[in-house]
Amino acid sequence: MSKQDRPWLQPVLVAASIVVLAIAVVVVFRSTAGNSRSVVGEAVLGCTACDYFYRSDNRRGPLNCPKCDARAAWPAMLCRKCNRVVGIDRMMMRREGISDATCPHCGSTDLRTIRSSESLEGF
Ligand SMILES: [Zn+2]
Ligand SMILES: [Zn+2]
């Protein structure tokens, strides 16, 4: 049986390969998106009760502080003024209607987020 006996076969094969290609593109796109999400990696959390800070995969607070066990560990920011890592109590901010995070040590609102690749030594 040669291909000439089934002239409909070729468009079917082309359509099938397009579908396979489309699925492959979707799968690759999804796995890349998933990878980039995990590469963002570890968040820095700071305890608002005892000033302890640490890295965690959980970037949502409040979490139990591994040092003082208070449920007061929040995703942390770095104070540009006094160079300290501070946990930011988002729940309190929302409750009080505060939009800018404030450093509890110097009162500055000049805080920045901490990159996941950043070293925390020296803070
Ligand atoms: Zn603590
Ligand atoms: Zn400060």
C-alpha cells in the first residue's frame, strides 16, 4: 500500500504534527514559568518581636519566629537609612491604613525589598 492510495493521509499528518507542536509549546512554556517562579527562591523574613531575621521559602506572614516562637515573622525589607533588616507587619499596616512600610528602629520609610540572591551577612 503506497501513499498515493491514501491522499487524505498527508493533511491529517500535517494537522497532527501542528497539534503536537502546539502542545509541546504549551508544555515548555508552562514548565519555564514554573521554573522561574521557583528560581525566585527564598524570601527573607524578619521577626517584629525579636528582630531576628532568616530565610524561608514561605514569603507570606505571619509565621512563627524560629527564635522567639512569636507569630510575628513577616517578609522583611532593608532599611536604607540604618541598614537593618526589618520584618514588615502587613496586617497591621492594612489595619491602620498605612501604605508605606516604616523602619521600627529609625522611623525611616526609605525601605527596599531584599533580592533573593542577596547576602544577609553584615546586616
Ligand atoms: Zn522572634
Ligand atoms: Zn531604619
